[in-house]
Amino acid sequence: MLFVLLIISKLSLLNLADSLYASRYFFDAATEYERLLYNFPSDSNSDYIRFKLGLSYLKANESGKGENIIRKIIENSNPYSRKAQLALAENFSRNYQFAQARIEIRDLIIFTDDSTENQQLNRILGWIELEENEFKKAEYHFSVAQDSAMVKETQSLNQLLRKDPFIAMLLSSIVPGSGEIYSGHYWTGIASFLVNAASIAGFVYSINQKNYLDAALIFSIFFNRFYLGSRQNAYDFAVEYNEKLYKEKIRNLKRPQALFLDP
């Protein structure tokens, strides 16, 4: 009788934990999975429970706890190790840790003989590369995934009219403010031109008046500062322009709803 009650208790706790997970109460689900592992450490479902515990912590933004559990699953060749590694990659991607996500996905690709899984993993890598504006790499992975639509989208992204940061910096080196205008910051560019022009005028006037101390101060404090600032602003604004352009275009792409399959 006691054995039957234990079985019923275990099944009830597992159903409760899975229900909480499905309802996105991840921290509460983790508590129940922990309770199951504590009460039934040698249960036949322990691999599954441990896997879901790791997922629950990852999704509850307890990345430290979740990653430790997932890493142990991967290292111990648990039956859920590949799903666990994919979940870890998803967590890295969701937190903009694309380099770590890329490592996990590439590791999965190396050890798969399933062509369908290989295509899915390459599709995920393609999206990760898009997030980092690596269009050639993204195009390659979408090609391997045989996703012709995304290959075309990636090619079109790579052909967008961008602002060259080095041209922007060069323009502001020649005429302060022109690089900012080229990068789309018109009023900043005009203000930069006027401030630098005023600094030059003050510098020349001080030299003509043989007021060399004022000339040195104007050059070091005003002209030098605003001139170098204009060059740096021009570069930064061009980079910012490109990033906004890419993000807007990528946001409008039809990203698959389930790149990462949630077990």
C-alpha cells in the first residue's frame, strides 16, 4: 500500500511540475522538480526531471543554476544531452551571448549524422550570424540549410546602402562636421562645423594679436577637442546608422517561430 502511495505521489508531483512548466511558472516548476529529485533520486525518470529542472532555471532567469545543471547533463552523456545543449545555446542566444551560442551549435553539428537536424542547426547559426551582421557567414549557413528564401534575404541585406565609418571620419578630418552630416546627424554636423570654425577664427585672431597664450589655450581646449570629437562622432554615427538599418531590416524578416524546439 505504501509503495502504491509513493507511486501516486511521485506521478502527482511530476504532473504538477510539468503543468507549472507548461504554464510558464518556471521557478515554481523548478521547486517541484527539485522536490522530486530529493525524494526519488534513483527514479527511472530522474534524467528527464534533471533536464526539465535545468530548463526551468534557465527560463526563470537563474542562468547560473540552470547552466550548471545543463553542463552536467551534457558531460554525463544523459539521454537528454543533445536537447540540453540546444537549450543552452538558446539561452545564450536569448541573452545576446552569440559567441557562446555559436560554440554550442557548432559542437552539435559536428556530432550529428541526421541531415534534417544538420539543416536545422545551420539555420539557427544563420540567424545568429545575422544578429551580428555577419552576412557572408549567414548566407553560407542558410545555403547548407537549403533555405533559399533566407539566402536571398541575406544577400539583399548585404547589398544595403551603408555608411562607411572610415569615409565619415575622413570627411570630418577635412571639414569638421561633414562626416556627421554624411552619417545623418545634420544638426550635430552643423554645430560641429560652427564650433570648429569659431575656434579657428579665435586661434588666428590671437596669433595676429601676438597673444600666444590665448592661441595655445584655444587650440588645446577648443579646436583640438572639438576637431577630434567631430572625427570620432562621425565614425560612431556611421556605425550607429548601419546597426539601426540592419536591425530594422532583420526585424522585418519572417523569423521561424521555433528555431529552438522547446522540449
